[in-house]
Amino acid sequence: MTVLALDIGATKFAVGRVHAGGEVREVRQVDVPRESVWEVCRAVLAEVAGADTVTAVGIGSAGPVDTRSGVTSPLNIPEWKSGFPIVAEVQKLFPGAAIRFAIDGACLALAEHHVGALRGVANGLAMTVSSGIGGGVIADGRVLLGRTGNAGHIGHIVVPGWDVPCECGGVGCVEAIASGMSSVRWARTQGWSGETGAALAKAAHSGDEIALAALHRSGTALGQAIASAAALQDIDLVVVGGGFAQSGEPLWQPLRAAVAKHARLDFLGELRVVLSRITNGATLVGAGVLAAGRATADTTG
């Protein structure tokens, strides 16, 4: 009997086997293609499952999602942007398996609440800052899912001072300003010639002025969004993970400064923002928790 976890990211699929205690092992990761997206996803699921009987699959997907209908519509996967019935397709692949589906931010919050910095914390926010920006909310010890499953989608908090168009169709979303992909796009408009968030962070640490400006811009927007979310949710701990969050002080110094500037209400006096300690696929870990049926969630609208 096999339990699987699937992470549908903006640029990669990851699938692993869920073992006792929710640990995810034997992980296989592939790039998301431009075409035939489901065929690639199905192939990696089948590869990890092998000939075993699959009894449950936990799916964490970049959003938006609609958990009521089992549909995912990731903004950065063009072929699925108008909606893909992921739950129905995975069910066809593994008849009889329990399919549990959530937005990647909710899975991130589950991971942090079970094995990360939010363990034992009743109210907090988990974020990922990578190719995109997502998040999940722990409220009174429960993961909030919301009416359609998109609660905690902090990437689309609007931050002041920018009118940058976002893939969602709006303008000024923190994801459009501060994600790794968005930061690289802005840096390239200023004359920087690199291509990845990791390269941008490395250039900033080497003193490149454009790279430093890009990370300062991103960190400031992130801090503004965090301060707004913290005031709305009445929390004192925010955990930030994801590849671009590893960019170090050029990103974190302006982030902390923006939080200090904007989070001024008395009840936010103890607000802390920390880097995630989960270094290997937090969304996949959370999908494993989901698959194992260990999630505690509030699905009220």
C-alpha cells in the first residue's frame, strides 16, 4: 500500500512516497513543460508509484485552485491557467485512492505547523517566496482553506507604490514585484543580464548595484505585505521559505525595515519574521501530511 504526495509548482512537479509520520522520501522532480503538462505529471506519478496499490494522494498546487470542484488554475502554467481537473485525473490514474487537494500555501502551512517553525503556534502565517509567492494561515491551531480553498493567498495582496501588472490580471500584487521571476524581470529592464533569482542574489552579494536595487525593491514589498497580513490576522510569527527567500541580507534587511515601518499597532509589537527551517520541499511535506490524513483544517467560508 502506497501513499503519494504531489507538488504542482510554477516551474516543477515533485512527487514522493509518504512514509510513517508523514516523511516524504523517494522524491522525483521534473520541470513543468510548456505543452502536454498532464502527460508529464501523470508519468512522474506513475513512475514513483510503480506497481504498488496507491491508497491516497495528497496534492498541493500553485493557485488559484477550486477545491470544491478539484480544479487547479496555476497562473504560471499557461496550459492549465483556464482550469485543469487535477483531482479527477489523478483519481482515474489511481482508482479507489483517497485524493486530498489543497493550494500550495495551505500545504506549506501544514508542513510548518507539523515539523517547522509554526509547530505549537496557534496563529501564524507561512509564506513561500520563489518563482511565485504563496502563503497559508494557521488560525487557532487550524489551517484556513476558505470558501474555494484559496485562503492565505498573500501573493495577491496589493502593496503601495507600484502599479506593476500581475499575471492574475490586477496590478500592484506583491507577487508581481517581489517573486524571484518578477525581480529578475525588473533587473533585466535596468540592464542586468542574468536569468535566475539565484544569480540575482549572488550578484547582489557581489555588490552589483542593479541586483542590490532589485532585492531592496522586493524586500520592501514583501515587508509591506507581511505587515498588512499580520494586522489582518492578529499573528506574531511569519515563516518565509522558498528559493528566493534564501537571498540573504540584501532581501531581508529591507524586508525587516518595511515590517518595522508599517506594523505599528500595539498588538503587533512582538511580530517576528523568520526564515523557514524546512529546506527540502515544504509544499511536498505538507502534501504528505494532507495525504496521510493528519491535516486539521477549517473549511468555513
